[in-house]
Amino acid sequence: MKYREQEIIHALLANDFIQQEFRPKWKSLERSEADGRLTMYLNGKAQTFLVDVKSDVRPHMLSRLQEQMKAHGDALLVAARLSDTAREHLRERGLNYLEVNGNCNIRTDAAYVAITGRPPLAEERTKRQRAFSKAGLRVIFTLLIDKKAIDGTLALLAGRSGTSIANVSNTLQGLLHAGLLLEQGKRKLIIPDRTVLLHKWTDVYTEKLKPGLARGRYRFAKRELADDWRNLDLDFMKTCWGGEAAGALLTKYLKPGTLTLFTSEARPGLIKNYTLVPDENGNVLVYERFWDQPEANALGGRCCPPILAYADLIHSRDSRCVETAQRLFDEHIGPAL
């Protein structure tokens, strides 16, 4: 196992709650597709699992993970932390999982154990709170869409992310503590793995930042506008497509069921300019545009930065949205990271 995976197992075995609930015993496997063998007590009976250890699980990883775990027979995923979406997908696929904090969903022929609502371990929670607060997510987004931003001053990064110097400082310290940022020399900071940082940001963005950006649901006043949404004359300096709409425009693979707009336009202007009607059941979802780097937008400004569209799509329950997210990553995001 890699060092990080060893850390995850050590954290699992050191968790008093897990020791009391399951009395786990671990054995590493050197020459096996599985990382190790974990014996646990479920409802008083010992059960042994072949274990795959992951820091976390992304929706696009699920099919391959399912093949691996099914091949193991009695299999268990041990993860540092899972998003709500990942947990739901694992349950739907019948895959057993156990997080280091004790959350789990484990079903065998003899027992079924489900534990939810356990808080992150104290050390991990502190790291996440410092680096992935709502303000921190804005800072990290700026770092992801602009490679040169990490070299700027705290004041410049604060201005570009719409946060304060204190927020930027706390975020950078949190990222350093979490190993997502490294010091190179006395004054230079580097992001060692932008893909890992992107995935971490994606998970927390959907849970923490995105809900607070929502500005309502709408529908187009005329059906022909809804059918011809691609040609809507947007003010690209203030408004752009996101979500499924951006995925459709960037990959030409998806027929969007909902249309997402990110905007800094005031509500009256938005309604007037795009002939929108407030409708709680409408398929036009409007969110606050929280970045101020129009050059980071795609397709000449029509679409939000691809990583934002990716974040919205990768956690969808629609498999075609997840496939579109993977295409976005392969075609637009990965090569630019």
C-alpha cells in the first residue's frame, strides 16, 4: 500500500468508536489486488473482508471499483471520507463501505450494519474547516482557474476571489497543513497535484458553497426561447451558462434537462433581458456568479469555467451527466491543469 493508504488504515484502527463497534483486525496483503484483509465483528459474529483503501471515491471511479470488489467476494471499501453522493452511489450498487470516522453501510449474508451522521475526525475536520470554508472555496476556485494566482500577493488573491486577506491567509495555511499546498523556498508556494485539489474542491463546493449561490428557478416566457436557448444573447461579462447547459455546449454530448445560468445581473434586468418568468418548477436555475475572471470562461464567455460545469455534473444521479463530466475533464480540464 502507498503511504497515504497506510495512514487511512492507521486512523481507522486508532478510532475508539470503530474499536468498540467492530473490534477490527488488519492484515496487509503484499501480492494481491486487494490492499489487505480486515476482520470485524458484526452483530457479535466475526466477518472477514478483502479491502480496497481509498482516500475518497469519485463517481467516474465506481464502475471499475465495482468490478474489483465483486471479484473479491466479501469485499469492503475503506475510505478516509466519502461525499453524500458517493455514499448514495455505493449503496445503490450494493458495495460495502466503512469510513475512518465510523460511517458505514455493510451488508453480508449474516448481518447488516448502517451507521450515518458521524462527524469527521477532529484533525481532519480542522484541516477542512480552515481550507474549505465558503470563503476558502472561492480562494481555491481562483487558484484552479488561474495558475498564476498562487504567485500573487495576498491582497491580489483576495481581490480576485472576492474575499478578505485574512480569508486568503487562513485558506493557504489550511491547504499547507493538509498537504495540498507546498512551500518551495522561503516565499514560493506550489500546488503539488492540481487534480487532487480539484476533486477536493468539487466535493465541498456542491455541499457548502453552491446552495448559498442559488437565486431562484425560472422558465422562459416563450416556448421557442426554451427550444433555442443556445442562441440566447447573453451579456458574457455578467452572465454565462453552467451545469448541463455548459456540458452540452462544450461536449455536444448531452441534451440538458435543466439550464443553469451564473449571473451578476440584478433580478429585474435578468428577467427583462432574457424573458424569464419566476417559476418554482421552472427548468432554468439561476446562481450568483462568484468569480471575476471572465477570461477563465469557455467558448468566448458563453460558458462558465469548465471545472465549475464539471463540479455540477460529476455529482449528478444521471449517468449521462456523469459521462459528460468525464468528457469535460478529459477534453478541457485535464490538459489545462
